[in-house]
Amino acid sequence: MSSATSDPSAPDAASAAPGAFRSVPRTGVIYVTTEARRRGFDGNDPTWCNLGQGQPETGDLPGAPSRVGVLEIDPADQEYAPVPGIWELREAVAAMYNRLYRRGLPSQYTAENVCISGGGRTALTRAAASLGRINLGHFLPDYTAYEELLDIFRAFTAIPILLEPERGYAFSPDDLRREVLGRGLGALLLSNPCNPSGKLVRGDELRRWVEVSREMDCTLLLDEFYSHYIWVDTPGELPVESAARYVEDVDRDPVVIVDGLTKNWRYPGWRVAWTVGPKSVIDAVSSAGSFLDGGGSRALQRAALPLLEDEHVVAETMAVAQTFRRKRDRLMARLQDIGVRCDLIPEGTFYIWGRLDALPEPLSDGLGLFRAALERKVITVPGMFFDVNPGKRRNLEHSRFRSYTRFSFGPAIESLELACDRLAEIVSEHRG
């Protein structure tokens, strides 16, 4: 297989591990960032434009609460935190979910329905380690880091479910029912809104998903890290969405939610995340954490408490909505002018899932565009990385997403404009 079609995420032969260790591939964002660093990339260098980044800009936004710049650590918080997290933060997370999504409902989340972990990947790893011998469905395309997560734990079998670009990556409750019955799914893992496509399951449709999961006893394992980046109109409501809104019994419905400070609060470096679900699930993922990671930072969990207060959540969410919607619209317009097309206008996240097939070769291939853009200090993520392929059971050369790229509007608007200027130059040069 040629270098154009081989797996770029595989470790270099020159850095092969000793025989006792397997080769561990890099996730998409790690791969592109590593390649960029080899060419001098520095996140603090304004001449670089990182449209591959998986984090939002972390500075001040108009209307947002002041950013936390200094942490004062109580001597008691130098100690280990409990593996499920400090009780006060677990209570605060439960109260926030009840406030945002469960007002007036008889079944309410409590601290026992929450487990804190040191980041989203840790939360997902705990959940994966707690699954039994089931068929676990996952969508194509979806978050790149799911690939190794779905391969490393051998208790469950990962079952891919293809979403069709022609349908705007839609997947109805009837589709869910059919997949659960036909493939014997015990659980379904997905990001909602979806990274990378921006597809959002919301409102009555999401309510029906929860009903199907309850009826069929198929657990929904929902990555809701972008649940405050919602671009559909929600008149008179905070622009957020969660399956927690449609749960009937918090201790019986098979709905498990993972979220944290990384995206929705714009504190990716804090590595504070949570899992919300039935008490029995929280007990299981807490037990898994006791041997997987040992728990997160007590000091940062303590510092997170004010960030979950109602006034802060509302102000931060509204500021994100105003700033990032403008960035989405601007990046969409610039990319369309360049010749990038979209199957779906993003309904959530801060990504645009772009089709490159109208661009000249080699830019019509995600890897080709990535390599050309990197020479101009622009970073993108080739679409093939989102063709989640645990165990490498499918041939990468035939990935449905080779002609796609994920563009992030996480960076500041100035960086987006500079990146698009450079991409336009590259495309113009290749058109001759």
C-alpha cells in the first residue's frame, strides 16, 4: 500500500517499542498536532492556525464570566480525592442537571448518580471497562478516540453503524429500534452533538431515543461534551440539550451521560469531567476508576464548584452561543467560497465536516489537504480518522471519509480568517 493510503496514525518504525509492547496508534488530533510540531508548531505562535484543535478558545468572551486565573489550594485538598469525586462536586453536578433539565419531574438526580473523573477520556474508559459481554453499537463517523477505546476492552463486541451523508447523518428512533433488534445491541455509544458532523439529536426525537432504550433495555452511553454548543433555535430557552431531560427514572432508565468542564466551560486543562446515570452504573464506573486511574484532582474539583452555579452556567453558555455561532457562520461562508461543501450545516459542536471532492487533486483527499495546508502553517484533521475502526478490521484505503476534513472553529476569529486566506491561496494555486 502506498504512503497515500497507509495508516498515518501508526507509530514510526524507527520508534518501535520493545517486543513486550504493542504499537499504539495516535488519535486524529494527536497525529496532526505531532506532525505540526515536527514543523515548528507552537500553540502560542499566532502565525500558526490550528483548525484541527479539539478545544475552544479559552480566553475572555464578551458577556462571559471572568476566567479563573488563580487557584488557592486548601492544605486538605493536597490529599487524594475519593475515586468517585468529592461529595460537594457530585452534589453540584446533580443539582445543575435537575435545574437545567428536570424541573418539576418526580425523579431527581442526587450525588449518588454522579461520578467525577480526570477528563472525558477517563470517564469513557471507566464506562467501557464496566461493560459486560454485549454488542456495543457505534456510529460512523464519530469521535476519533473511540477507536482504541472500543478495541482495548475485550468483554464487549464493537458493532459499527453507518450513517449516510445523503440523509444528513440522520438516525431515527425507528432506525435505533431496528439496529437494537437486528444486531442484539446491549448499548450504543455516541457523541451528541456529533463530533465531527455536527448532527444533533434533540427534542422529541431524543425523547423517543430514550423511550426506545428504556423499552429495549439498550443503554445509551452519551458523550455530551458539546451539549452547550447548540446552533438550532431555542426561543426563550438556554441553548443546551441533554438526554437527562427525557429520563423518567434516574435509577432505572439505561441512560449514561458523560460531560465536563473541557468544552462547555472552556477549561480543557482542568481535566474535570463527570458521569451521570443510575446509581448502579455509578458504583460500577467508580470501582473501575479505583484500578484504572485512582481519581482526579481534589483541588481542581473544589475549584469547579462556583462554575456550576446557575448564574455562571447561564452567562457562560450565552456567551459561547453568541461568539461561536458567529464563528461558525463565518467559517462556513469562507470554506464554501474556497470550494468545500457540507452534507449538513452544523447543528452543534464547533466543527465543520467538509467535503473536498470539488477541490483539485491532491486537495480532494483529506490527507492531501492536510499535508498541503501544513506547509502554510494551517492544521486540519483528515476525515479518515473519524472512520472509527477498532481492530483495523476494515481497509483504510477504502474509507468512506477520505474526501472529508474536519475544520474547527474553536480558535479565535482572527486565526480562522488567516487560515481561510491561506487555504484559498493553496486551492487557487492547484487550480492553475
